[in-house]
Amino acid sequence: YFHKRATGDLVEQAFFALGRHTNGIGIVHGGMLSAFTDGLLAGAVGRGAGKIAVTIHLSIDFLHMARKGDWVIGEARMTRATRDVAFADGRLHVRGVDIVRASGVFKLMDRPL
């Protein structure tokens, strides 16, 4: 399951954690959370800047865990943009508890024809 919504400058995405997203004890893999967060922040930059956003730097803090059966909800927004580079902040949460805090720097690319 996957959910995506944008309101104003806020981009929201969510996924339902299945067994394939978790390790042997049912905790969602950090790599899954990292990849999801990367796409979330890039989506916020793409929406805010109107260009394709390619990750230059991604900083992630793991604050808590998500488990199989949880809805992992992400929120992100572009915080600043120059002509070539943009910045974004975001978070993931489960049942109101923040599990990931992240920031990223993205190269802005013109959309291919």
C-alpha cells in the first residue's frame, strides 16, 4: 500500500510496512526508511522547484522504530532553492511518534524533453 498527497508546500507520502520491509524480528529496515525518505525529500524539492531533484547529500537520524503492520507516514518540504541546488527537511512518523528526521541537498535538473 502506498499513499501520496501534496498540500501547499508540504508533500506527504506513506507506506504500509509489510514483511518484505522488515528484518527477522519485524522492524522496518533502515535502508527501506532511508530510500523512502530520499524519495520523499526529492519529491518535495521537485514540487517546490518544478525541476527534477537529484540527491547530493542526505542526512538521516533514526529516532525510533517502525514495525510490520505500521503505516509509516512521511512529510517533507523544500526549505530553500538557488538556481542549481535546493534544500529540504522532512520526517517520518508512526502513530504520532517521530521515527526519522532528515535533511537533504539536491541538484536541480531540467526535465528531459
